Amino acid sequence: MRGALSGLGRFAARQPLGAVGAVLVLILIATAMLAPRLAPHGPKEAAFAPYLPPSAEFPLGTDQIGRDVLSRVIWGARLSLYVGLASVVFGVTLGWLWGVVSAYVGGVADTASQRVVDALMALPPIILALSLMAALGQSVNNVILALTILLTPTASRTLRSLALSIRESPYVEAARAVGCPTWRVIALHVLPNTFATYIVLVTVNVSYAIVVEASLSFLGLGAPPDEPSWGAMLTAGTQAMEPAPWMFMFPGLAISLTVFGLNLLGDAVRDLTDPHLRGGLG
Amino acid sequence: MRALPSVRSALALACVIVLEAAGAAAQEKPRYGGVLTWFDYGDPGRLDVHAESPLVVQQATAGVYSGLIQYDPDDPSKIVPDLAERWTVSPDGRTYTFHLRKGVKWHDGQPFSAADVKASFDRILNPDFKSPKCGAALKPMVASVEAIGPSTVQFRLKFAAAPFLGNVASSWCRVAAKHILEKYGDLNTPEAQIGTGPFRFKRYERGNLIEWEKNKDYFVRGLPYLDGVRQYILVGGPTQLAAAKAGRIMLWDAWPPMKRTQAEELQRARTDVDIYQASINTIFLLYMNAQKPPFGNPDLRRAVSLALDRQELVAKALEGAGVPCALLDPKLVGDFALPLEEVQKLPGCRQPKDADLAEAKKLVEKHHPSGLDIEVAVRTVGNYVDRAQLVLAQLRKVGIRASLKSYESAAGYAAFGKGDFTLIAAQDRSMDTPDPESLFSVIYSTNAGSNYGRWSDPKVDELAERALKEPSRDKRKQLYWELQRHIFAGAPAAVPVAWVEGWFFRDRKVMGYKPALTTYDNNTFMKVWLRE
Amino acid sequence: MRYVARRLLLFVPTLLGASILIFVLLRLVPGDIAEILVYQTGSEASVIQQRQIGQIRAELGLDRPVAVQYVEWLGAAVRGDFGRSYMQQRPVADILRERVPRSLELALLTITLAFLWAVPLGVVSAVRQNTWADYLVRVLSISGLSLPIFFTGVLVLYLLVRLFGWLPPLEFVSFTVSPLENLKQLIWPALVQAYYISAPITRLTRSQLLEVVRQDYVRTARAKGLGERRVVYRHALANSLLPVVTFAGWWGGRLLGGIVIVEIIFSVPGMGSALAAAVAQRDYPTVQAMVFVMALVFLTLNLLVDLLYAWLDPRIKYT
């Protein structure tokens, strides 16, 4: 316990901004998990007067059909976290498997699958997401599916290059010289060595996923509009920007703080685990 | 509902001022000159007034064309001459003869004649031509159109149809030029916008604006007063409101109407405008699918109708601007509508709702003792989703647990058209003419195009048909009353929630403008002038 | 040389692949133009509606197998004929000609502003590493990344309207008509976008500069006795800008296609907003052509940047 605490202390000292990020992320997770207890009202309860400004009774005001904005922002944390984590874990994991297998199988299969990746990446992401949502229909799970499809290609590209460079490393060459079968090489050498990158990709992409989900809601094709999605709240808030600025400001701040914290944390993790990927705080 | 008391009374005062100003203005002499500015809520894209149906197309082209007859710009409930200077009806009510004005020229200088009228209506009435507005209204009643000489046109009807004149007066039934139709094939392009109306089509910048300029050779001497009309294409409420507040648009009499909050904001920002509440001839409906369980069962349809709190929906979703419960709105169709006092005492509509809710619960329990789980569809357009939320909460009170399935606009129409839904929480429908028959031919008849729930009641079809063909106005009224009462007593798949109203504004400079009874008419501005 | 040939060869299949993907995806979306045109009024009897839907589909060739439709589209596209927009009844090429310059202008403005702002900041941050200036710049960058672009856009719009009584432009004025008016309209969306992309540019400049400064050849230059500033600016900056250029190439590709959300918020009638509207209206030819152009631009820019990279720094090995 003391060792863990002092470890955390060292982390905070080496990466002060990362520590700030970690705190923000912890707040997000806590809010999401404790939503039913924390939120004073349900997220879809349209029981109050509309367009009420922030007050003691409704600290963040009410929206256009009389729902408590504070409750919706709190429940929104749960939705964003769920969508963000699920889509990124699926997307990066799929990308990981795809990239590593592609790197090792090599040959035509590798070239072909990488062309598919290229083609997917050439499409403007918002349009791809928009069309996917239009085709799949609006539901939270479909948002996760669409985001997964969006995230997989880039993840596979990054992990494939990493897998290729590992393939050239002495350990792997030695293992193959000794006659180790490919699958064992992958399982014992490649996967563990790509794990750090995997973690970094996950932390970096969660904020991207949250923002894309909010953008989809902004364009009307995100999660069903009655769900407390921060993006949908932002969109509804833009319609009443002047009389009720609280409607767009608070969800927007919520998204920004979440993404801010995740970015800080992600950068810190990247600096610590993989100095080769330093593009960040250095 | 929170509204600053001062603003609310200002709104009420504004209504009074409009009436007084209208009276006072009747004495003032019209002034020539100036350009009227207003807006279009979307980009029309296709401009063919015969083939298209969105209001944006009507707005973009209204002043360019003339019809045979029109709704009077000074009194929109009356029908007055346009290209036809007079008309006669045969004693059996099946032949209408229109005598056309002479000496009228198209905007490109070509002479106008009866051949143009025949070409336009032949096109509209062609069974293979998609004309969802004028065509859909006239095809069931018109047998043929003939040009008798250069200045006379005769319509032969299949039966004596009372709504015929009202339909021909609609701004969707405009007269286009034969030589233009032959040259371009359709009226979709800006080049094909050659009409006989008070304004010429000047330019169309896609996504930006549409502009008309004065037709100096308009066949009514002395008109129009304006030099031109400019409509900006403004997408989105905030942009439209910002333009209104900045004085860049003079008029908001289109769809979508302002919300109460926007009207209040505008009143605070500008004291030189009149804000008024008006009907947009649109009915807010809830649909159930009568071909599938559970709503194939009339008991459950009745339960939903009893559970629905229409007054709450009007208060919250329409911000108080609406006429709840009515199948026909007296403000729009006059005495063809059942009196509101009678309608608002009917089960489903009466307040307080305790008795109705109890009965609804019993009906649901009878068939689904442990409650009913359904999926409710809604298109993510306007505030339909907000309305759906309120409906969901109301249904929950009687044991119907609903989850929301939202559709993007196009996908929603596709699903509804195919009958791919259980319950549609909110879907509006605008009427094209102020005649009561349109509601029944479009929504309640068995084969009606917007009868998404595929509900069929032979008595409704029979009464609607008789009312359509009945020449005597009194007898028609009796038939429509019987029809409305019959529908209310039954378990229709389309439940009328309210007739929708909204807030509009007009700059005090704008004179001579009277909104029509439908959103589609009276956008020609032929008698509008600007005060200085 | 082999590398260049390989990259060029792979360009065409990738572009084709992207166009096939969107072609198929569009047809998986429920509701086509025929259904939209007919169902949105719902005035005519349902029997008539079904007939009309069939008619429209036959007219537009939507009743043929997807593969046939694609091949026909491709054949025409290669000749520069992108077909006619379903919604606007005019050649898609005309729509492209109208919209592309606007998105292009916005993109150029954005990139210029972003670089003018971001690169000097990155240099300052690297040169004064771990001082207050450095921390300030790093926080600014991260916040730029974290504020989602639509939130920044809405916030800017709100402040403009509230504080300055600003009005979104009612009429888009092109550069050729009035440069001043045009810039006044585009400056706000450009600033919002520039702020967003400047963050990674700053960070990248900073980290590359830091890394390169420690490299051998810089040490050598220092040993030669060149002044500190010359060392930094000539050797380090030039080399460290390579990844930044790659990054800009990637972003440029995306920007040239037009960022949908910014265009919608600031009423800029560019490619992005036209594309979103076309998807909603199931205007297949327009969507297909615009995505094709966007993919083409994106892939071309990436190719150019990769080639530039390979030419400038032959030490980099490509698998």
C-alpha cells in the first residue's frame, strides 16, 4: 500500500499535468458510476418548467422541455464513458489483432488488408460515421459499432508498423531461428511488446470517440435524442443559445473537461511507457 | 411557463395594434418602391411548382406565376380572379368555364392564351406525372380540360365537386407556359421560371438567396408596388432569429413559426415590429399501426387516445400555441368544424383526466395484464423528439412502457410509408387547402396517402365521399359533423392531438400583407407595399 | 525510386476502394430519393405512391444491380461526368465548382493562421523548456485539443452575437466579389479551426525540436562554433519540421474537404455542409462525387508529403 502510494506520488511529481488529468478522469468515472445516487432527478424526467435559469433548485437550469440539466449532465457522464470506452476497446483491440496478424502473415493478404485500411482512412470520418449511423439506425449500441469501425483502421496501421519493427528485433529473429512457430512468437513476444502502445492508443482515442459521438449527435445522427448525450444537449442548447445559454455551456464544459483530462493522462502514460512515441509533453 | 409579464402583455398589446394598424393602413395610400426581404427555411433545389411539394419551392416561385383564380390578397377567405377574369358553372355543377384575360404576356414577351392553361393542367392531371399537391387534389375530381378558343378554358368534372374552385385557387395550381414546358421539359431550373405573375424571377444563388424583380408589364395596372422581393435562405432557428433581430428580414410568415421564447426575444430587441400568433393549417397527429398487434385491437387504440393529455402537449411542446383535440379547426374551415365546446368534452380530451386514465388502464390490463411494451417511432425533425418524450411519459401512466426509436427524416418517411412501425408519437401534416375534405382524403380514408396506420372504416370512406360530392353547403356541413362525430366515437389509428399555431412577425413598414389560411398561399406579395 | 513507383501504383486501387465503400454504404442506408420524394407529401393514394416510387427508381437507374450502377458511375466519372444531382437537378460538377473553392479558401486561411500561430509558439516552448512560458504554451495547446471544435464554434458564435451583435452572414460573398466582406465572413470559422489544429502543431514542433536538438549533427554544428541561434534555426528547425509537414498534409487533406460542423455553425456554404445535406437527402451522385474528390485530395496530399519526406530525409527507412 505504501509502495503504491509512493509510486503514485512519484508519478505526480514526474508528470504533474498527468496527475491533474488522472484526477479529472477519476472524477468522470466516479460521476458515471454514482450517477443514480448523484443525480437529483432522472435524465428523461420532463416534469419541470422549461428554460429555467440556474438556481438553488436547479443548479444548472432546465432545458426546453423542463428536464434538469444537472441530472442530464451527470447521467451523460455515464453514457459518454460507456460509449467512449466500449468503442475504443473494441476498435483498438480489433485494430491490434488485425495489424499484428497482417504484419506476420505478410504477402498478398497483408497488402490487400492494408489497402482496405487505406481506403477506409481516405473517407472523411464524419461522413463515414454519418452514413454508418444512417444505415444502422440510431441506438447507443450502433453508435459504439460505428465508432469502432472508425477507430479500427488507424489502430491497425500503428500496430502493424510496430509489429513489423518487432519482427526485425534480435529476440524474435533468434526465436524463429530456433524454430518457434509463428503463433508462439506472436503470443510470447509480439503481443506483450505492443501492449504499451495499445494502452496509449486506448487512452488517446477515448477522447476522440467522445468527441465524435457528440459530433454525431450535433448532426442529428448520434444516440437517440432522448438519451442524455452531451452532444445532443449541446445541439439542443444551440437552438436556444441566447435565452438559455446554460443549456449549451454546461454539456460543452463537461465534454471539454473530460477530453482535457483524458488527453493529459494519455500524454503522461505515453511519456512513461514509450519514449519513442513522444510527440507530447516530452 | 415563464414569461416576463411585461413581454407577455406586450405580445397581447401587439395583437391589438396589428388590428388597429390594419384598419388605419386601409386609409393610407400605397407607396411605390422598395425591396421586401424575408427568408426561406431551406434551399429549394428543384423549382417545379407542379411537381414539388415542400413549402420552400412555393416560397421561391409564388410571385412569378399566376393561377386561374386565387385567394384574395386582401381577404384570404375569398376567391377572386387572377388569369381568369370570370367563370361560370353549369347547372349540374360538373362543367366550369373560365374566361381568360386578354393581352396578358409571359415574362419573355410571348402572349398568354388558353393553350397554356390546357398544357399546364394536362401535365398536372397526367396519371404518370407526379404532382403531389395540385395533381393529388384535382385528379380525383377532374375528367378533362379543354381550350375552347384562345381565351376560354373548360374543366369537365367527374362529379359535382364543391372543393373544386378552392383547389384550383391553390398556389400549387399555377399556370405555366406551354412553350417553356416544351422547351425545358420541366420547371426545375431558374431559366424555366417564366410566368405571368407580378414579379420576374431574377436570380437564384443556391444555398444563399432567391430574388424577384418587379414585372413592369404585369396585367394588373398599378401593381405590384414593390421593386422586388429578396428571400435569404436561412437554415436554423438561431440564424433566422438573429436576422430578424438585426432588421435584415421584414417578415416571418413561413414555416417554421417562431417559438414563444424567440418571439419574446424579438419583441425585446425590436419595438418596430408586430408579433402575432396564427394558425399554420397543420395538424399534429399520433399514429398507431392498425395492421399489427397490439394496435390492431381497437381497445388498445382507445386506451392510447384516452391516455393522451393533449392539453399538456399543447402547453409544453407547442408552448401554448395550438387548438387541442379538434379534428377540424373552426378558425380554418369555419362551421364545417364541430364546435370546440363539444369536442373538448369528449373522452380523451376532457380535463381532469382521472376518469379517462382509469378507463385506459383497465383497457390495457384487460389485454395485457402485466403491461404493454412497445417501440415508439419518431423522426428527429423539429421538436418531434421532445413531443415524443412527453407522450412516452403519458403512456407510462396507463401501463404502456415505451422505448423511443428515432429516425432520421428520410429513413422515417420510408418506414412510415411502408407501415414499418407500431406507434408514431408525433407527425405533423399541413393541409393544402382550407376545405375540410383534404383532412379526410389525405389521412382518414382507407387509401389515403398519409394513412400510415392503414386504418380502414368503410363508413368514414362513405361519408367523406358523399361530403365531397354534395353540392349543398348545409348538407355538406351536416355530413362533416356526422363524420367527425363518428371518428371521435370510434378508435381511429390517427389521433388528432392539436392544430398547430405559432408566432410570426411583420415589420411595421410592411403594409397590405394578410396571411392566408394555408402556409402555401398568398406569398405573391402583389399588393404589399413598404411604408417609409 | 522503387518506393515512389510502389506508392503511385497503390494510389489508384485505394481511391477506387474508397469510392466503392461509400457507394455500397449509401445503398445500405434506408430510404432512397424515390421514397423521399413520394412519401414526404403522402397526399396521393398509397397505390399511386408505390407506382411513382417504381417510376422514379427506373428513371434514375436505381433498380439495377449495385455492381452495374457502380461500373456505370465509374465510367462516367473517369470522363469527368459526375452525373446530375437528384435534389438540385443540375450537374454535380457545377455544384463542385461552386463549393470546392469556398472550402479551399477556408482551408488555406485555416492552415496559414494555424502555422503563423503554432510554429513560433512551439519554438518558444522548446527553447525555453520547462519555464513558465513552456507550461503556458503546453496548457494552451492541450486546451485547444480538448475543446471540441463544435463547442468552440458555438461558444465563439454566442460571444459574437451576444457581445458584438454580430449576425451570421445572410449572403455568402465570394472573394472575387469583395475580398474584405469575404474575409470578414470566413475569419471566424477559420480561427476556430486554426485554434483546433494549432495545438498538435505546437506540440509536435516542440517535441521534434527538442529531440533533434540533441542529435549528433547538431552537436557537430555546435562544435563547429556556429552561433546558438543559427544552430537552432537552420539545422534543427528545418529537420524537425518534417513530421509537422506530414501532419499538416494529413490535416490539409481533411480541411480541404470542409469540416462539416464548422460550416454548419457559421453558415459557410462549402463542401462539408453540402455533403451532409446530400447524405440526408440520399442524393447519391452528389455524395459519391464529393467523397471521391475529398478522398482524392486527401490521398494526393498524403502521397506528396510522404514523397517529400523520403526525398528530404533518406535516412528514414520504409517497410
